[in-house]
Amino acid sequence: MKKLMISALVAAGLMSGAAVAGDVAAGKAKAAVCAACHGADGIAVIPGYPNLKGQNEQYLVTSINAYKSKQRNGGLAAVMQAQASMLSDEDIANLAAYYASLK
């Protein structure tokens, strides 16, 4: 019975997280800073930088949070760590929703 209850709580938590999506319009407004490297349309303007256009929303959230917590290192991670440190959780969700919405 305890396992069933724990499973139900975990499932409810996962579903509630999925239901909370970022605001695409707010993400677009916030993305102006990102455009310098990742392009105004989400296509990178600097070779070696990733394209964000159409990227999986949850992947973007996870990636930005990894930079913010300095779990991602090497290469030019210091640049992204500095940028990510200035973003709130809401900003991250909004940016991820915006870039994921681009097709």
C-alpha cells in the first residue's frame, strides 16, 4: 500500500510539473540577450554554439539549470554560467518555452 501511495504522489508531481509551462511571449522578450550568440531566430550565429530553435523544452530547462548550478563546465561554459546565474526559474521556463515553440 505504501508503494502504491508513493507511486501516486510521484506521478502527481510529475504531471503537475508538466502542466506548468513557460510563457512563450515572455521568453521571446527575454531572449534578446541570447540572440548575440544563439541568433535572433534561435539559429546560432557563432560556429560551435548550439542552435536553440525547436529544441526540446525540458532539455533546455535542464541545460540552463546545469549551467546555473555550475554542473556544466569546460569549453565556454563560463559564459553560459554567467548568463544563467542572472535567470530566475520563471525566466528559464519562459526561454525554454519560447525556443521550443520555434519551428
